[in-house]
Amino acid sequence: MIRFEHQNLLYSKDLRTAIEPARLKDYTEAVLNAHAEIQADRRADILGFYDLPQKDIFPITDFMSKIDPKFDTMLVLGIGGSALGNKALYNALKTERNLPRKVYVYDNVDPIFLHEILREINLETTLVNVITKSGTTAETMAGYMIMADLLQRRFPNDYHQRMIITTDREKGFLRQVIKDEGYPSFIVPDNVGGRFSVLTDVGLVSSAFAGIDIDGLLQGAGEMAELCAEADLMHNPAYLNGLLHYLYMREGKNISVMMPYANALYDMADWYRQLWAESLGKRRDVKGREIFVGQTPVKALGTTDQHSQVQLYTEGPYDKVFTFLSVDNFDTDFIIPNLHPEREEVSYLGGKPLSKLLNAERKATEIALTQAGRPNCNIIFPRLDEPSIGAFIMMYEIQTVFTGKLLHINPLDQPGVEAGKIATYQLMGKKGYN
Amino acid sequence: MIRFEHQNLLYSKDLRTAIEPARLKDYTEAVLNAHAEIQADRRADILGFYDLPQKDIFPITDFMSKIDPKFDTMLVLGIGGSALGNKALYNALKTERNLPRKVYVYDNVDPIFLHEILREINLETTLVNVITKSGTTAETMAGYMIMADLLQRRFPNDYHQRMIITTDREKGFLRQVIKDEGYPSFIVPDNVGGRFSVLTDVGLVSSAFAGIDIDGLLQGAGEMAELCAEADLMHNPAYLNGLLHYLYMREGKNISVMMPYANALYDMADWYRQLWAESLGKRRDVKGREIFVGQTPVKALGTTDQHSQVQLYTEGPYDKVFTFLSVDNFDTDFIIPNLHPEREEVSYLGGKPLSKLLNAERKATEIALTQAGRPNCNIIFPRLDEPSIGAFIMMYEIQTVFTGKLLHINPLDQPGVEAGKIATYQLMGKKGYN
């Protein structure tokens, strides 16, 4: 199980402006109220992500057992919640778990990016997976039309066995395409919002294809959901971290930096960016009052960004709270050879594992930020494996909804993206938009 | 030449809280003072980046003309200013310029990341380029010892022709290694700080190797330097953008989002992140007074992050200023086939270039953010080519130094990273650090 270390979010002699532990008691009622609202939402069946650990994965594993073994690559077409989880899971596990199949995600309408993917993959052995709940997302539909056309021209006899579609159970344009063309299909459920959907078919199909143990993911998520089932701050890391971040937001720390010390977890910080930004960045509270609230999630990479961002983090404004992600044990590692034993500049590195230097730098950055009075916390993965990743996902989904409740906003909607969609339709000449 | 569109940084009926054009006149003297300080720094030869367009590139082109043609890959070992520019240039141009050789950058001590690179490259045809001014950067030294050891074991007869070293002209551990082992070498100049060094040997060697026209880069940089030579706001985009960002910082907009609408420019936003954060994020002003100043640079990607961050950008706190990067003309493009002409949901996309949709979404996001009262600007690349990229780099280097002068801080130092380095030495048991 992942570990959450929160001591540097609380007052100490270095962190004199940090939150005093006694203050948490003032929020007992707020925590209970938020918890009660979450329970009510669960009864109303709008927080389906809580129940995904009990999901029946047979349709996925059954499909994977029957696909043509020639397929060695999946190309996901999706964007936002239909892409970020796929990338995060695949990149977290591909090397440490030595995954046998590759996953590419085209989550833009950038022509260069598409060209680069098509140059790398072998279309003959690629299964395309189109993911969009509405079936009308402009970016995904553009990619779908390009790839469907390509497959139909190149493989006129069996193109419908080379594309799968993940969309609404009944509604929408793509559900009709599935019926017309006979593509295999999966489901984006009604009771799980896009940015909470990584443990539905949206994220699990590409994961299972790649060779990720999706049962392990759900098992880890289930253990975390159980751990976070009660409104007991000291035993519920999602609620504790949510409350502390809420308090720092109220004190003007409008930036939350997630800094993995592992390239494999960098895309997990991108997944977090959507979850935190889109859920909590809101103009109005649930009563309709204008509040313009939200904390900007920033991804940084250890050790790389020590040489780019840590100057600002240490000496700049007191406007941030930090979360380090780290991995205790790497299966992949290198010993740094002691190439110049006579030279003090480098001999201290000799004979030590690269992972030891990586984790020492994480600890060193924690020490430096703490001494500079910057609140920070750790989430530690014992190793990069499915249960740890699943637990992390569930912790942050619960934390996000809980923090939304503390803020009295709706963490499940995204009214602010409509204006841009409409402007796009107008600029592209869609019928009915002038 | 790139174009800078700043109208949405100024007051309009949508942008009622934006800066009024008349206010810029109040800063005439501050601009002149900052300009005079820059001129003094140039005379003191501490702003060498201004003069790089006149750099003699013969040592680089001569070296490239003589290397064994078998080399098709360069692996850069460096971090921060010795890595970000290399990545930004290569990824901006590799596909549009159809570059003949590959560049990898290992800018961490992550063992999985190194394993992934070594699995992808062919060591037999790879030239390793170690870049560090001091020759003691822990991360780069760890990578150097691993790769030098690997090359010495595998190619005992000619390993010294498979690694080049870019470091201080005379000083440091690596300069000694160059003398001892006979590695070819390049120079990190004294008068150009790491984060301003992309147009020195630090960034130009890997670029020239890849096939980038480094003369074109310097030419574009030179044109921009000329354009920004006078303290005339309306004809100097670096000063104008610097002043406007300075004013927004003072009004509490502590976040600067750079959002390229081109995956190829995403790493350019990472290069900007270091430049802006490390230069302006400072505890003390030049007189030693504590000010804890700095604006946090955030990279976002269009259209991808419309489905992740734009909800927050539109409805969240008024704490941001936005810069869109976009490309007018793509050499690489796709026409979206009109696969379902009878279906209004998608037929508006049919027959149109992917790049048109990409740029329409950029415009739509600009409209939506402007309507929501969020100040924003555009930097438009006519195409992705060397002169445009060079001009962009020079504009931001000048803008950064200028903004530092307005803030009365030293934009060239980074005192805040020492504590972390010392803690790393202690944790790794370096002699003299307990």
C-alpha cells in the first residue's frame, strides 16, 4: 500500500506559518458534513467511481483472450478524461512490469503528432480504440474519421476488426456507428464523470491490452476506498490531504505542485492536473454565488526540475503546497561505476545505485523546501505495481470530491468549457452555429 | 519573423480589469532605467547571450563534417540549462524539418528512464555528449560515469571517439578528463548563464548533429536582438511583454501559462519554465531586502489541455496571464475525410485540414478566455523553422532579463538551489559534508 507522509504540512519550527494541528479540530463538523454529502451522492448514484473496485472485468478479459494475437499495439483516440488515465497507467508500468504490448495515445488534433505516431506504428498490427462518451468531441471525431478512413482503405475486408469504440451504452453518434459497422464496443458508464473514469472501460481496456494486471489495479483501489470510508481524519489520507490542501487554498496558496521523482509517474501528475483543476476550478458555489475558486495544479519532475523550478519554489512567493511522489524499490536499476576513485568531485557516487541518488535528491529537496518554510508532503509507492497505482488513483478521486464539498462547489461539472466549444463550432462552420 | 499579438493584455470591454494602455506611460522612466542597466551589464560582459548571433560556428560545423558518418544518434547527458534547450530545439524541428539524425536527452538520474533510452538506441552508432559547466553536477556525473564505463568496456579501442564533452574552457574536473582521455570537447562560455545558453555550444552541438540549420537559428535570434535593441515599447516585443507581465505580477497574477498549440513546441514551454522561474523567483532584491518575488510558469498544451485546464482557466481565480504559441503553416498536415457526410455531429469537420481545426480551437480558447476577463497574448510562428525558433529564444531571454531589472532583482543568479545540493551531498556521503 502507498504511504502518505503529511508531517511537513503541519506546524514545526521550520514551518512556522504552516497549519497548526489543533486547527484541524475546528473542521470536525465541516468534515462530517462533507462526508455526509458524499454518502448522499453515492446513494444518488453520481459517484460511481467508488464502486469500480467491484466492477466485473470479464467483458474486458474475455475480449482480450479472443483478439488476434498479431495485434501488438493499441492506438487510443481520446482527449482529457478519455486519454490521460490511459497514458498515466501505461507509462507508470510499461518498463517495471515489462509489458508485452504497446499503447499510443493521440489526444490532440496536431498533424505533426499524428504523423509521428503513424510513422512509428505498424498499422497491420495495431488496434485502434476510439474513446468518447458523447461521440461528438471534435478532436476525437477528427482522429476517428482519419483512422477509420485509413483502415477502411487499407483493410477493406476486416477493418471492423481493427477498431473498437468506447462510448455511451445507448446514446450518441458512435453507438450508431457501432451498430452500422459492427465494431466491438465498450462502455463509458453514466455515473462516472470523464476525469474519474480511468478505472472504467475507458482506462482498463488499453491497460489490459498492454498487459497490465487490471485486477491488481482494482484491488489496490478497493483497499484505498475502504481505508477512506470513514470521516476519521487520522486514518483517512484522502480526507486529511484534502482538508490540508483546502486550508492552504484559503490561505492564498493557489498553486499545488505535484513532483514525481520517477519519470514513469510524470503522466500521473498530468492525470492529477485534470482531476484537481477541472473539479475545483469553479466560478460559482452550489448556491450560485460567484466565488472564482480553484487551485492550479502544476506538474514538476524530480530531479530534473530541481535545475529549473526549485529556485522559485525555495525563494519565490509563499503561494505553493508541494506533493512529492517517490518509489522505494526499483526493479530496474544501475550501479554508478566508480570511474574516478581518486577524485572527490565524483567518487562519492561510485558504487551506489542510481535509484539511491534519485531518492536522496528527493529527500534533499524536501529538507531544503521545509527549511525554507514551504509546506510539503510525500506519497511513497513501495514499488511501481498495479495495487499501488490503483490505490493512488482512488485516494485522489476521493480527495478531490471531498475538497469540492469543503469548498461548497460541484466537483463533478465543467460549465466553463462550453464557451470555447461553441466558438470552435462557429469558427469551423458547424450548422446552427453562426 | 514571429509575431507578438498583445491586444488582449490591454483594457477592452471584455477585459475591464486589464491594464489600461495609458498606464504604460507611467513606466517610461522604469523602462529607460532597466534598459540602461542592461546596457551596463552588456558592457560588463555578463549578458553574453545578446552577442551569440555573431558567434563563430565553424568549430561546430567543422566537427560535424568530420565525424564518422555511422553516427545516427546523439545521447545528451545534461540537466536544466544543459538539457532543456537541446530538447526544445530538436522536438520543435525534428518532423517539420525531417531531421536525418536523432537526439536523446537523459536529464535525470531515473534508472527506468535510462533503461528505456538504452533499449531504444544502438550504442554502436551513438555519440554521447556530456554537458556541464562545472563538471560536478551530480546528475550529469552519474550519467557520465555509467555511459563512459559502458563505452570503455564495449569499445576499448575507440571509446574516446564516441563521447564528446561540453564544459568550461579551462576549469573543472571534466576539462581534466578531456586532457587525460582525449575526448573531443566544446565550451560553455563564462559570460552566458546556463539557462541562457541554448545558442552556445550547449544547444548548438546537438542541433547541428541532428541536422538543424544552426546558422538559421542564429540569424533569427540576431533579427530579434536588433528589433529589441532600443527602449521603445511599441517596437520592442520583449520589453513590452516584459512590462505587461511585470504589471500583472504586481497585481497578483502569480501564474504565467504558456500554452503552445503544437506538440512540437511543448518542450519550448519547458525551456521557458526554467528561464522565467529561475531568473525571477528570488528572495531578495539587489539591495538585499527580502521580497520573495516570482511568477510561476506553467506549461499547458492546446488543444489537449482544453479538456483538462481550461475549466479552471476560465472560471477559477483571476491569478493568471496566458501566452498562446501557434503555427500559421504546417508542412505536415492531414485532411479530415468526410466519412459521415449525412451526420451534422461530424460533417462540419469533413474536408478540412487538421491544422485548421487546431488553429480554430486556439482562436476559440482565446475568445473564451477574453470573454471571461482573462488577459492573454499570442506568439505566432509563420512556420516551424530555424529563424522563427531562434527569434523566439532571443525574445524571451531579453524579456526575462528586462523583467528582472523592473523587479530590481538579479536575473542571473540562483542562490536558492544550494541548500538542496548540500543536503544531497550529505545524504550521499560526500567527503566534507556531514
